[in-house]
Amino acid sequence: MESGGESLLRSRSRAVNDVSGFPDLQEGSNPGRHPHGNGENHITSNGKIEVEHVISKKLQLKRKAEGLKNDLMRQFESQVHDFMDSLIEESASLESTPLPAAFSPPLSDKERSKLGRFQPPPGQGKHFVSRRSLLDELFEVNHIRTIYHMFIALLILFILSTLVVDFLDEGRLVLEFDLVVYAFGQFPLVVCTWLCMFLSVLLVPYTLFHLWSQSQSGSHGQQRLYTWLFGSAFVLYQSLGLGFLPTYVVVTNSLPPASCFIVTIEQVRLMMKTYSFVRENVPRVLAWTKDKTGHGPVVPQVSQYLYFLFAPTLIYRDKYPRNPVTRWGYVATKLLQVLGCLFYTYYVFVRLCIPQFRSISLQLFNLRAMVLCVFNSILPGVLVLLLGFFAFLHCWLNAFAEMLRFADRMFYKDWWNSTSYANYYRTWNVVVHDWLYYYVYRDFLLISQKRFRPAAMFFVFTVSAVVHEYILAVSFGFFYPVLFCLFMCFGMMFNFIFHDRRKGPIWNILMWTSLFLGQGVIMCLYSQEWYARRYCPLKESSFLDLLKPRSWSCQRGPMAESHKIKWDY
């Protein structure tokens, strides 16, 4: 009995202690006291505590605890992001610091001062960090790799459908790949043109820069004279040697589209690389002319310049983070994937594009035909976009990076998750974006003393649109500024409508919808103009006729049937 009484007393004391955690209940437990404030009485007529009141208090405390938990988690997440950003910046700055004495011989003060100029100060330029490409990391997840397998399955279906249709039409298997042979025609001329461009880029800019740097040890008047002389020679080489001559070779020899595309892409790439080399090294020489420290200005070695010409980046540095070994199996896999994307594009054109535009070319230009053409072109346009991204920005650049042991593989970011076009432009092609940001946008702000940011953004859009339209115009052999108008009109407008403050899934859906529609417009209009130029040639064309779109007035008649090419290229 005593033990049972003691246990009862202990249970009652625990109940009193539990109730003591609520101030309102403590007030209500005293019959002689009345609660202040709202005048409510928490004591019933028989002196029992209301169970509903206790439950409501517990629910309130639970909600407060959950709110506090969410606030703490948000604060913790923001602090983790800040910490990781600072850690990445510190690791990037460590790339430019010399190795400790345990791994390298001690450096003199002069050598250390020169080494300190190899990388820009923190916040002054791009820092290269050893990191993998995003798709290489994502393909380690089974769910993401399944999407890759789905695209391979779609390629197999394209191949099977083409083989079956050719067998039914021709009575045999057709494995000639006429479209690929036509698109890459005159390939020996392409190789010779590229060799001439590369050798000139290897010799001319480096020689001009080396001679100019040696001339900066003279008087101030001589420095200005040689600066104007060598600067004019460099601009003349960029405009004539790299700008005019390759385009002249392409136009006069009537190279087919893929061959033209290779020459123009390499032309633009080499021009951007030579500008980066000069832009990064001229300030170092000018800084030396002010300090006059050391025996002479810091001039990069030929091997460093040669490595930069092949490296998958457009920002020059004397040194980049390097991997210890080259995985040749990885290189072979990436090159095979590039080849697979090429044949994938071939089957997209053969099965989805050529039959559609062969029939559309029989009709006059009208609104209904154009609307149907745009929506029917969305699927092949999107497939070509994704294949081009995967083949070049992932496979091709990673293959060259692996062969050169180039460790910074951030050629793109997660552009597919973008909820704004501003973020899409920054993440789609990081290699080109870095060049535009550091050498166009930031230099424009530097010249204008940071007073015209909208004008700087407009100038970047203009440069990008002009270069893209130039590549397409030379490759296709006609001027039809569809891409330029999309860049300058809708691209600029969407950049401000779909800005970085737009978050949520709905904005990502709208971004993808507009991107799909834009690819359909590009694929439709350029394909229509391509066929119109072949079915409706002009006997005597004026300059205005060359600028006027031929697809607006062309209708293929019976005479054009006799001149029809096998695949209607």
C-alpha cells in the first residue's frame, strides 16, 4: 500500500511539473486568482483543467518550433553557401600561388614577382579551378543515365526506319550517307585553310607582341610610336589575315555548309584567342614599363601560347590547372560520341527535315504554311540544338581537355534549370560567355567608368548577334537575318522579362516553351530560304535581290523538277 501511494504521489507531482510549464495554467490552478487580460477563466466548475486548452497550447508551441526550425535551416543553408563560395574563391587563388619549397626550389624575389603576375588579382579576372563537367557527374546517377539511353534508343529507331523505307523504295539497303558526303565536301581544302590560319596565328600575333614588348624599354616617344605601329599591324592582321582571307576562300570555292561552318567557327575562335592573348599580356608589359623591375618585361613562352591555342578556353593564362594523367579511353569515348551525334543529326534531317521541306517548297509563301512549318520544325530544331550542345560543349571540349590534361571542365552549367534568360545566357556556353563578359562587357564599363550598364549589355548582345549571323550567312551562302532579329528583339526583351528575380517552375516552363518555339522558327525559315535559293535562282541579281528573302516569292515550277538534286539539298 505504501509503495502504491508513493507511486501515486510521484505521478501527481509529475503532472504538476508538466502543468507548471504553462503560465496560463499556473494562474488557473489557483482558485483565489483570476486571470488578467481577456478575462477568460481556465477553471471549470468542478476545478478540472480544460483538455482542449492544453491541446491548443501544445499545437501553438509545435507551430512555433517548426517556424523556428525553418528559420534556422534557412540561415544555416545561406551560411553554408557563403562558406562554399569563399572556399572556392580561396582554392582558386591558391592556383596562382607558387608551390612550397618542399616541392620546388626556392624562388628569388624577381621570379616571385613575375609569378605573381601570371594570374589576375582576386576579383580582377577568371580563375581556373580543377573541376569536372556537370554531365559527367550527372551520368553517374542511374536516373539521368536512363535519359541518355532513351536518346540512343531514339537513334536506333531513326536508323531502322530509314533502312526500312530505303529497302521498300529501292529494293535494297542504302548505306551511302549522301547528305554527310555533300555537307563535308571539299574537305582537303578545309584542312589546308585551317593549317594556314593556325600557322599564321601561331607566328604573327606572338611575333608582333614580342617585338612590341622589347620596344618598350626606350623613351616615351619611341614607346608610343611602336605601340601605334605594332597595334595597327595587329588590327590589320585580324581584319585581313583572319577576317577577310578565310571568308574569301569559302565564298569563291562555294564550300558546302558543314565545311563552311568548320572554317568560320575556327576563324572566329582563333580571332578571339589572339585578342585574349594580347589583352591579357599588354597590361603586364605596361606595368613593367612603369616599375622597370627585372631585366625585361614578362613575355610568355611559345609553348605556353601554343598550349593556349589548343586549350578549350578563350581566356589566356600562362598556367592552367592540370590533371596528372590522360585517360585515353575517355578521349576515345568522347570522340565516338561526337561521331554518333553527327550521324544522329544526319538521320534527323533525313527523316524529319528533308521530306517536310521538299513538300513545302512546292507552295507559295503564306501565313498558314509558315505556321505549320514552324510547329513541325520544333522537334527537329530542338533535337539539333541538344545534339549540338552535347557533341561540342560536352564531348568535343572534354576530349581536347583530357588530351591536354586541362583540369577546368566547366564549359557549361545547368542551363536546363534556368528560370530566366539572363541565367540561360550565362550558363549555356560558359567558354564564350567568359570572353564576352571580361573583354566586352567589363572593358566597356571600364571605358565608360561604369556609367552605362544597359549600353554595355546592349553592346554585348549586338556583338554576339552579329557573330552568330555572320557564321550562318557564310555557311548557308545567303543573308537572312532571322537569328540576328531573334537575338536583338526577343532575346533582349526576354532578358528583361525573364530576369533573375523570376523563380519557380512556371518560369522554367516558359523559358523552355519560348526556346522550343525559337528553334522551330530558325529551322523553318532558314530551311525554306535554303530550298528557295536552289529552286528559284536569279539570272541577273542585283545587290538588293541578294538581301531580299527568296522564299517569300519563290514557287518551284515544272522546270525546277529537271534540276532537282537527289536529296533536294
